[in-house]
Amino acid sequence: MPIFSEPVSALRSRIRFQEPSDSESVQCTPLVLRSQAKENNQPQYSASRGTCERDDHGVTSQSFEFQEDPFFWKDHNVQVIIRIRPLNNSEMSLQGYNKCIRQDSCQSITWTGHPESRFTFDLVADENVSQENLFKVAGLPMVDNCMGGYNSCMFAYGQTGSGKTHTMLGDIEGGTRRHSVNCGMTPRVFESLFSRIQKEKESRREEKLRFTCKCSFLEIYNEQILDLLDPSIVNLQIREDAKRGVYVENLKEVEVTSARDVIQQLVQGAANRKVAATNMNLASSRSHSVFTCVIESKWESQGVTHHRFARLNLVDLAGSERQKSSGAEGERLKEATNINKSLSTLGLVIMNLVSVSNGKSLHVPYRDSKLTFLLQDSLGGNSKTSIIANISPSNCCSLETLSTLKFAQRAKFIKNNAIVNEDASGDVIAMRMQIQQLKKEVSRLRGLVHGGAENQENDNWTVCFPGSPGSFKWEGLQGSFSPLTSNKRGSQKKEYEAALVGAFRREKDKEIALQALTAETQAAMQLAKQREDEIQGLKMRLRFREAGIKRLEAVASGKISAETHLLKEKEEHLKEIEVLRTQVNRNQEVTRFAMENLQLKEELRRLKLFVEDGEREMMNEQIMILQNKLLEALDWRLMNEADSRIDQKGGSNMENFASGEANLLISTQEPSSPWHSSMSEENEFLRMQAIQNQSEMDALRKKLTTCLEERENLERRVNDLVTALEEERTSKAMKQEETKQQLQADLPFSSTVIDHRSNIALDDQLELKTMVDAIAAASQREAQAHESTVLLAKENEELRMKLKVLLEDNNKLIELYERAVAETKVQDNSFAASSEEKEVERTKEIENLEHQLHEMHEENEKKWRGQKRLRT
Ligand SMILES: Nc1ncnc2c1ncn2[C@@H]1O[C@H](COP(=O)(O)OP(=O)(O)OP(=O)(O)O)[C@@H](O)[C@H]1O
């Protein structure tokens, strides 16, 4: 029953608190009545930790105080609040008052399913918390943040029908909260904002404080951005640049000067929103809506024009839903798919942000959905973000509630880096000043490092951040500045310091390298000098030789005596020895060693420095970090693979989303995705197992053949023995016959003949005994053969059973494989085709094997029967 583009009816159902006559509406249950009673100061009775109340149905529940922490946003940039809505009619008719949650304190809640899980958040708002109370706790501080120049964002998350629109928009028909108790967060925020603006303007009149507020309202429907303030503009594009950051191109911006203006825009935009009836919600938002207001202020102080700005995003997300429960079909189903997909990306972004804040380096897939791309700054960026996770307490929504609680739990760990967006002067001037001051800062730090005096006077500088008009003035360590800018400044300072330390380290390295080079040059010069010395030595020796020759000539001509010559010779030899000795000392090899020694000394010195300066520890740390990164990458891969498998098993994406945490990892499943690779790996694994089974089967077949051969041999042997026995028997019978005949012929003759006959009988007896022994041995052998045949038959049977099990295994594998192949078929047709072919081949092969086995078995049986017959 689509209610599309019906502004009046859609708007009515959307922005008004459900009328009591509506059968599907959330009723003013006793709890709601209690909440109203509370607002009317009606008496309640107190429990130890909160307020204990009993409703008309006798159900007792505890109420806990819902109060803001005034210092929360000083130390935090992300706040997570759980809002429990009252049970509605259909839930009560299905599950009565049975609830899946139990609130334990104003911050903790227990999911009472199996196993019980306890969650802690910044705040838990039970069903008694009114719209006004929620605004005071969550909305007012956000207004303060915006006024202080912080980008702020509030988004409502939760399953369909959990109360997101009620929280963010509520009843806006009446205008502002003065008119309706159910008026939601957005109108209340703007009413408060404009009254603050008015007050500020009045109190700072002399500063010429001016405010400009521009608002826009968009929805992301089926991954398309539509302008709710101008529905004729469709499919808008998100852009990103250094100056404006992330923005929607051509989105209509309307200047607003009062809360009434804003509500007018809200009413207009809400009427254009895609709303439809589902089983879970009569007026279910089928899109994510983002209401943005940019608040700019300018004032003058001490001759400087200040410029501050803040972007306020109020987001009403579409609810996650299970097709089963929501009964989505056709267009609704397509919407639900897109909603769940973008919510999955949101979940993944949050999960990765949490990992990143834990020091892991992961890619955050902001661009995987329009929602996350647009909210990039609000998630892990420059923003103070409040997340309201809406849940239903009913047992009917147990799994969805658990899923929302888990999402909220993760979101708690997101770390944003919110800074005041303030600019004290023009960007260019500020940047020039920044460069100048940075230069001064560098020289100052250099001076510090080289022991120079610290120049405190030049310690003031201004930093401007590209991409936002914000800048801040560095006033030195003693300067006074907003504590809210100090975070950013601190991190910038740290970056500069890190860069500087890096530069100094490099400089130091260069100095060390220079020293090493100088040492090498000195050594080379020494070597050159040594060469010169060597040449000198050689020249000297040459001169000695020449002098020696001349002296010998003189001795030959008798000019000098041989004795004088020898003395002279001795003298010169001694000199030469001296020269050679010095040469040996300065020998090339020795020099090389000396140089090496020098280099080693240098290396040693460097290593000592390395250890002393803690460089070794640093490097170890770096190695550890790299190792951790590697492990994380592997973990991530494994996790993706596991999740892809879960996705596979869990069926459709939407059902998965509602049924647990794994749903948050569902990605677009592109062919190059980890899911695909894990499928291929699984296929590969199955293929390998099939191959292994095949080889095992081959081995068994071989064993079977050997067994059969052995059995045949044995049978042959038994047959031989049986034939031998038969022959023996016949020959024995023949011999006995012959003896008998001979005895009959010889009977009438003499006693010697009788003696001779008795001798023959003795021989015969001996022969008979030998034959009996032989027969006994043959029978024994036959019995043994029989035994081993029985054993072999048993073994055969076992092998056959094993083969059967293997075949069954193989069939199972083939089944698995076929399923995997069917799933990857769409992405890889060629692969599927080849898999099918292989499959057919394998099936044939298995059939063949079965056939062979059957034949072998039959053959065995036959042989066995034959043998049995033979034995009997
Ligand atoms: N805290 C609450 N107190 C009273 N009524 C509530 C509360 N929260 C939600 N409701 C009612 O529950 C019904 C569904 O709420 P709502 O439309 O805000 O859900 P939703 O989360 O925005 O759903 P969807 O994602 O389908 O758009 C509405 O009639 C709304 O008035």
C-alpha cells in the first residue's frame, strides 16, 4: 500500500504522534502514561537506584535518572545514547509485556536473550523519557557546541519503527515545542539556537556580531541524492574540495532567520520525503534524510574581523529491516536492499574507525555509500557527534535490538577530532604569516638543538587549516587560547616537531657520513704519500746499486781495495735494509688493514651511538609496528574471508543485517572483493581435496591389485600342491597294485623268496610313511594358504569398505564443489564451464572406479567360491 508523494497524508502520518485510534500505532501504554504523569509531577515511589513503578498490568519497572553531564563535551567528541521506545499494540498482542532488555542503570542496559549481554553507553533513555527531556540532555549541548564553532551532528539509528523519526522530527505540525509535547529534536534545537543567537547579538552589540544561517534538506533514496526543498532537482552529486570539504553540488540552500523559518522548511521537506507503509511501520521512512544548517558568525574585536562557522547535521536514518518481518516486496524490497546496504557500509565505516582509533591502519570505506561519504566529517572527522540508537524493548524485536546495541557499542569507540572553525583574518595573509612564523620556529628550534638561546619573542604565529576557514593564533607557551583549539594546535605542533626531529636526524646522519668520507680521504692521502715514499726508496736502492756497480768497476781496475768495497757495500746494504724496513712498515697490505681498521672503528663508533641514542629501540619498535600491521592485515583478510563465508551461509543480505553483527560487513561483493577470492580459495581447497581423494583411491586400487595377485599366486601354489598330492596318490596306488601282483606270482616259491618279499614290504612301508608325511605337509600348507586367503579376503573387504567411504566423501566434496561453483558461476562463467567439465570427468572416473571395484569384487567372490569348492 504505497503512500508515495502524497504530501498531506504522508506528512500527517509522519510528523504527528500516532492517534489512539490507529491500530498499528504505538499506544500511550501505561509506561507512556507514567512518563506523562511524571511531567505532570504526579506521585511516584522511589527505588534504591531509580524510580520503581508498577503499571496497570502489574508489570514493575525501574526508571533511572536521565540527566546531562555538563562537562561531557569538554572531553568527548562522540556521544552515544540509547532510546527505548514504549511497546506498541502489535508487539503487545504478539508477545505481551515480555521484553528483551533490562535497564540496569542510567548508563547500562542488559539484553536478556541468550547469552545475556550487558552494554554500557553514555546514557540510556527509557520509555518514560520525554521529547523535552531528551532535548535538554542531548540537544541543548549540541546548540552550545554549534555556537562555539564546532561542527555538530546528531543521527538517529535503529530498526524500522523504533522511533527515529519520532526522535528527530516528532510532531512538527504545531510549529515548535510550545505547541506539542511530542515535538522532536530538530525543531527544538532550532528554537533554542535562534534564541541563543538573539541573546548573543544583544549582549555583544559593540562587537557588531552578525549571524547567517543557511539550511538545506536532502534525502538519500536508493543511493540517489534528492533535494527535499526542491524536488525537481534529482540525483545530486557529492563533491569534495580543499576549501569546502565534502558538499552536495547544486543543493538548494535557504537562508533562515528564525525557528519558524526552519520549521517551515522542515515541514516542506518532510512532505517530500519517501514514506510508505510496511508491516513494521505505517509510515516508514524509505530514505535517509539529512537536514543541514550552516551557522556563520562574524564579529570585530581589537581591529580584527573574526569569522566563525559551524555545520549542523541532523540525520534521520532509514531503519534496517528484515524482509520477513517488514513484508517488503517489489519497490519496497529494492528500497530495503539499498537501505540495508548503506547501513552495512555505515557499520563497516564505524568498525574500521574503531580499529583506526586503536592504532590500526585500515582503509575507511567512506565512499562506498552516499550516506557515509556525506557524513565523512561527522564520523571520525571534525565534528562533535551524537548518536541516538533507538530500540524496541519487545521480545518480537530481540535480534534487531541486539544488533542496534552492538552497533551503538562500536560507535562509542569512534574518535573524532573536533576543532573550532574560526578565522581571525584572511586566509592568504594568515598563511603567509604562518610560513614566516614557521621559518622562525624552525630556526629557533635549530638554535635550541645547537645550544643557542631560545627566542621567546618570536614565538607568536598563526595557523590556518586548509579546507576550513578556521585558523588560530599561536601565542607561545604562555599565550592564552581556547582549549578547544589547543587539540589541533597540539597535533600540528607535534607534526612540526616530528618533521624537525626527522630533519635533524638526517642532518646528523649526513655529518657522520661526511666524517667517514673525510677519514677515507685521509687514508687515501696517506696511501699516496706511502707510494711516494716507496718510489723514493726504490730510487735510493737504484742509486745504491749504481754506486755498487761503480765500486766493483773500481775494484776491478784496482782503484780501490776489495776490503774497502766490502765495507762500503756492507754500509749500503744496511741503509737499504733500513729503507726496506720502513717500506715493509708502510706496505700496501698493511695500509689496507689500517684503513679497514679505521673503518671498523668508525662503524663501531656509529653502532655505539646507535645503541646509546636509543636508535636500536626505535628501530625495534618500528619493526614491531610493521609486524603488527602485517598481522592486522592478515587478520583483516581472514576476518573478511570468514565474514564472506558467514554472508554466504546466512542467505540474503537483509536477513543477515538484522540477525547479527556479521551483517555489518556485507559489502558490494564485486568480483575482486575478498568474498570472491575466498570463494576461489574454497573452490581450490575442494579441488585439492578431490585430487587427494583420487590419489588415495589410486593407491588403494594398486594395493588391491597386489593383494589379488598374491592371492592368485597362493591359489596357484595350492593347486600345484593338490595336483602333486593326486599324482603321489595315484603312483602309490599303482605301486601297491604292482606289489600285489608280484606277491601273487611269487607265492609258491622258497623261503628266501618270502624274505625277499618281506624286505620289499618294509621298503614299501617306509615309502608309504614318507608319502603320508608329504601329504600331511601339503595339507598343512594348504591350510595355511587357506588361512591367508581368508585374511586376504578380509583385507579385500576392508579395502572395499574404505573405498566406499572415500567414494562417499568424494561425492560429498563434489556436492560442495558443485554448490560453490554454482555460486561463483555468475561471476566467472568460463571457470564454471571448466569446473563442470572437470566435474563430469571426475564423475565418470569415479563411476569407472566403482565399476572396476565391482568387477574385482565379483572376481574375488568367484575365486573364493571356486577355492571353497576345491577344498571341500
Ligand atoms: N519514544 C516514543 N514514544 C512514543 N511513541 C513513539 C516513540 N518512539 C516511536 N514512537 C511511535 O512509534 C511509531 C514508529 O516510530 P517512527 O516512525 O519514528 O519509527 P522509525 O524508526 O522512524 O521507523 P522507520 O525507520 O520505518 O522510518 C510512530 O508512530 C511513533 O510515533
